[in-house]
Amino acid sequence: MTFSLNSFPPGGHAVVIGSSGGIGAAFVDALEASGRFDAVIGLSRRTDPPLDLLDEASIETAAAFVKKQGALRLVVDATGILSDEKMSPEKALRQIDPAQMARSYAINAIGPALLLKHFGPAMAREGKSVFATLSAKVGSISDNGLGGWISYRAAKAGLNQIVRTASIELGRRAPELVVLALHPGTVDTGLSKPFAKAGLDVQPPPVAVARLLSVVEGADASQTGGFVSYTGERLPW
Ligand SMILES: NC(=O)c1ccc[n+]([C@@H]2O[C@H](COP(=O)([O-])OP(=O)(O)OC[C@H]3O[C@@H](n4cnc5c(N)ncnc54)[C@H](OP(=O)(O)O)[C@@H]3O)[C@@H](O)[C@H]2O)c1
């Protein structure tokens, strides 16, 4: 799959937050290969500076580091959590655990809100720039016909509202900025692996990223604050 990023003014910097993840690492590779930006900066809990969504000071320090390098044209937030050794998505209300629900909110919604707080004001003020965060279609309230996964669904729905709200404020400062919540589709990563079902269309990360970058390329300020699928389709809230 090919994509172009010609809608961005040449130069400037791209940042991928969650560069250690399956989709995040593929974003770093694709953006570096595009040659469109002067630098591609990957950030994760293991980079220097480290960025931990549960530690606002680390986000502030990382944003200050990035700001020093020059105009920020593209930020991709590819962080998120669905399950780990302590947490798995609920199949029923009786499985709700308040601490794990709070953790899902902290990583899937509050973390990206803090990224918007600290990186949003560092986005280039003139010319196209994009802040894209990875949401999930299961965060759509009107599309939910199945139930289950209540913490992850609710945190992603919250993330979508955060994106919409932030887009309005950040757009006043940078009128060509596009803030997007993107659904990547099902992608073959550590996050999806435990839930892979036969027959599901699972994309290799580079394929999903090329599709997402085509959506980013096609987006303009009229779409800011939107919830968009890797196919380019606008998703219902
Ligand atoms: N894969 C899919 O099928 C799929 C479908 C729909 C939506 N999504 C969304 O796409 C995004 C990326 O998912 P993925 O599939 O690439 O998952 P992944 O491979 O598990 O990557 C998740 C990333 O989030 C980072 N992260 C987790 N907790 C963090 C914290 N406290 N501070 C900083 N970073 C943290 C991880 O960093 P560490 O390496 O440090 O843990 C890793 O870089 C997520 O938002 C997910 O909800 C994925």
C-alpha cells in the first residue's frame, strides 16, 4: 500500500507516542520512509525522554523536548490498553472492577487528554497539521449492539469526546489543525492477539498504518474533531 503526505507543508517534525507498540512502531517506520518530515520522533516509556501516560510530568518534559526541535506538523498517539496480566475486558456487569476501570480510563482517555494538553499548543500554527489519536469503533455508542468490554468502550467513548472538545479550542489558535480520533480496524498486535477470532479481517500493522496515513492525508480542518475509520468513513458517535 502506498500513501503520500503531500498535503503537509514540507519539513517540520512528526511525533509518534506509543512507538513501542505494534501500530506505533509501524507508524515510525512509515513516516521515516516517507521522508516528508525533517525528523520523526518516537516516544514511549522506554525512550529518552520517557513518556508515561500515568505521569503527567513525563508528558510535560517530553512535549518541551519536542517543541525545542521545531515546528510540529504531525502527532500520532498510538497508545492504549485493552488487557494485561491484571485486567481483561468484561463480558458481564458482574466483572466490573473499579480499580481496573479507572486504569482503563487513565490510559485510554485521561492519558490522551494530557497529550492534547501538552502537545496541542506545540502544533504548527500555520499550514496543515494533524493530531491523531487511536480510538476504536467499539467506543461508538450508537454502533454498540453487542455489549461487553464496558471499561474499554466507555474510555474510548470518553476519548472521542475529549478529541472533539480539544479540537474546538486548539482550532482557535491553529485554524488548519486537524484533530482526529481514528479507528485502525483490527490489526495484528499484542493488543488484539488474545481476542483474535477466525474469519476476522486482521491487518498487518504496515497495511493498517498506510490506510490511516491516507486518511490523515485526505483530512482537512473541516473534519477536525471527527471519529474516522481507516477506510475514511466517518463513524457515528
Ligand atoms: N490492534 C487492534 O486491533 C486495535 C483495534 C482498535 C483500536 N486499537 C487501538 O490502537 C492503539 C494501539 O494499539 P496496538 O494494537 O498497537 O497495541 P499495543 O501493541 O499493545 O501498543 C500499545 C502502546 O500503548 C503504550 N502504553 C500503554 N500504557 C502506557 C502508558 N502508561 N504510558 C505510555 N504508553 C503506554 C504501550 O507502551 P509499552 O510498550 O511501554 O507498554 C504501547 O506502545 C490503542 O489505542 C488501541 O486501543 C487497536
